[in-house]
Amino acid sequence: MKSVKEQVTESKILDRLKRYPQCLALTKYLFDDLELQELQEYANNVSIKRLGYNDHGPVHMRQVVGNAIKMLKILLLQIFPEYTFILDSKVSAVHNYNE
């Protein structure tokens, strides 16, 4: 069962990908994959109990994905500024502010 924080994080990721149907479909598939969920839980247990690290479970993994999407959009704007209309307005506002 997914935690509230995990569900909220997934929702934010899916919202960021709503303009990219193929990425959205793949991400939904991965979020719903039971085997992948078990592997994430196992990785979290190993990192916390055996290695003494902090959280590296599903929520952490989804936060990393969310940040990677943000960074990708920023990089794409730097390389292909003509595609600004495709990317989220928040990222394009940051891009325009930095010019």
C-alpha cells in the first residue's frame, strides 16, 4: 500500500508529464508495477537497516524522478529555446528570468 507522501509525489510527477503521453503512459506503468514496488521497498530496507543510510525508498526515488524532470526541462530550454511553448510555464518563466 502506498503512503500518502508517495501518492502526492506520484501525482506531481504525472502532472509534470501530462503533455508527454508516451512518458506519462510509461511512468504510470512503472508506478503500478508490483514487482518494482517490492524492489523499491527492499532497497529501502537494505539501505536503512543494513547500511545505516537514511530513506532511499519509493518516496525518495520519486523525488529524484521529479527533480530529474525539472532539470531535463531546464536543459531542453537551453538547447532548444524554440520549444518553450511545449514545456511548463514555470520552467519557461525561470528560463526567461535567467536571461
